[in-house]
Amino acid sequence: MTTTGKTRSTLFLALLAALSALSVAQAADMQLYGRVSTSLRMTNVEGGDTSVDMNNEGSRWGFKIHESLSPDLSANAYLEGGFNSDDGGFSNSGRSNLDTTLFDRHAVLALRSKTYGEIGFGRSGSVNSAVEPYSLVYLPLDPVNGAYYDIVSLSVMFGADPRANNTLTYVSPRILGWKTGLSYSFATTDQELPDSRENNRLLSFGANYEGGPLGIYLGASYARNGESDAASADAGKKYAREDSQAYTIGMTYKPDETWKFYTAFQYQSDYRNVAGWKLDRGAVADPLDRKHGIDGISAMVGFNYRMSNGLRGTMSYYYFEGDHTLVDGTEESGKRQTVNAVLDYRLSKTFMLYGTVTYSKGGDVLDTADCSKWVSRIGAMKFF
């Protein structure tokens, strides 16, 4: 076993021992939870080959820890890590620090007041992300609800906030149907450096209204990209980058227990990663060509239709178009359209079968094997 492997095993055993002691002492309520989801996936690249493989679909495990401090106040912790159900390995949410990131999906310590809301500290998605525990916009606004790991969904076709280290989040209680929140990351991809200008920072706002059949969702993000640092976990720090912004509005409408409709729109400015267009990946002839990000728009419509207590159908359509300005002033353009069809059937509250079909077509710089393809899958998901 490697030194990294021994360290990881030691950390894991120490964690289990500590949590077991916590449970025995009954100082706090602790819930172990998770899901195991695996599919057989067939991918047909437009004009290319067809492949079939077994695929992990966002399997994860975690702990939710709760302790009441008073009738109004409680202390909470949310710890969640991803794993690959097809090979048993750790997932890659931790990116470059994968080997040392046990809780790559989130690790949050929080204080919650029923009167004033919740404040959380640690690694997490922002209020304008597509992941728990604080998503106020993308997770409830996505017809597929983030249930299928690599399906082309809202978090792909829109500029959703990534998970970020060193994040401070506040979420209000729901008042007159509205819940609002604010997130700030002191350093999204690394630990904080003494000079704050060297850190990638993220400020996000999210709000939603849920009253009766209508839902309204508003989000805004501002990412301040840190100064050049070749040793950073963020490959984009090797060159200077403009700061990024994104603004989102969406609605849902649920007239009855059978139908639910979704729509959303977003504007991005100098964005680094949207609709499969990843500016900070791969080699580049002139780093100055990556100074500017992507200016674009994204749109979505979709619906859920519940055919019976256990059977549900979903369809969603996403559209993106944008431009990227190079150092000489010329622009390169990208477009992408995606349609998803999903059928899922719950055999019980904790076990589900599903099938999905996705057609994606990229244009201009996005007319690639990653963006122009058919993907079909059948799979099963077990919650615990």
C-alpha cells in the first residue's frame, strides 16, 4: 500500500471511530446516508464509433449530524464523499487533491436558527450551484434534478457555480414564500494565500419563491480569478483571466400532482466553463487567448409527467450560444443543443430503475466528439 493509501485508510478509520463514539454518547443525532447508482451506457459519437460501458452515476455516501443547542438553535455538520460504483474508487470531485480529499462533495459545519436562518462554513456548492446542501436555484430548477451523473443537464448547459473550498454561506428561513442566500469563497480551488489577490474568489446570490403551484428562481455569481500561479490546483492560474459573471432567472409551474413544467434563462460574461466549452483545459498556443472568457446565453424548457405512483417521465431541452474573444480581437463562436428523455420507475421508496436517452449537437468550436453524440443508458439506483 502506498503512503497516500495508508494515510487515507488511517483518516477513514479515525473518522469512523470518532463518529461511532459520537453516536454512542448520543450527544448528537447522526444519519448515515447515500446512494449507489450504476448504469450500462451506450455512446454513439456523430460520424464516429459506438461504445458500451458500465458507468457510475453519481454514487455517494455521507453523514448528517445534528445537535439541538436550544429550542431555536442547532449545530449541524454535512459530510459527503463520492465514489465510483463501477470500480469502487474515489470519485474526482476533489480534482488535483483527490488522494487527500475524503469528503470531496462537501464538508460543512453549520449553525442554524429557526428564526434567523443558517450559516455554514467549509467546502460546498454555493447557493447558486446545482448541489446540496445549499442550492437555491439550479437543483430545484432542473427537470432531471441532478439524478443522472453525466447526463447533459442544467448544470452543464448553464454556468453553474462549482463546488468551492473555504466557503461561507448564509441561507434565510422561508418568509412569505421566499428563501434567499449568499455564498462567498475565500479561495475556491486551493487554501488561502496571504495576498487575497492571488486567490480565486466567488460571490454568489440565490433566491427562490415557492408558493402553491408557482416557483420563481433568481441567481447571480461573480468569480474573481486570482493572479497567475503555476503551482495552483487551478490550471487556469497559469495565465491572467478576466473575472466571470452569470445571471439566471427561472420558473416552475405544478398545476397538479401529475405535471410539472420548468423554464430558465441565463446570461454569462467571461465565463470559463459552460455547455462543454472549457477554456482552461488543454494546451494553447498563446496564453493571452485565454484572458477573456465566454460571453453567451443559455435557455431551458422541460417537464415531468407522473404516470403512476412509481412511474415518471421527463423531457428537457437546452440551448446555448456564445462567443470567445481572442487576443487579436477575432471571435470564435460555439453553439450547442441538447434533448433529454428520461423514464424512471420506483419499485420502493429506496430503489429505482431508470432509462435515459440524450441527443446533443454542437456547432462551431463545440462540434466535437464530446458535444455531438447520442447517449443512452439503463440503470438502477439504491438509496440508503
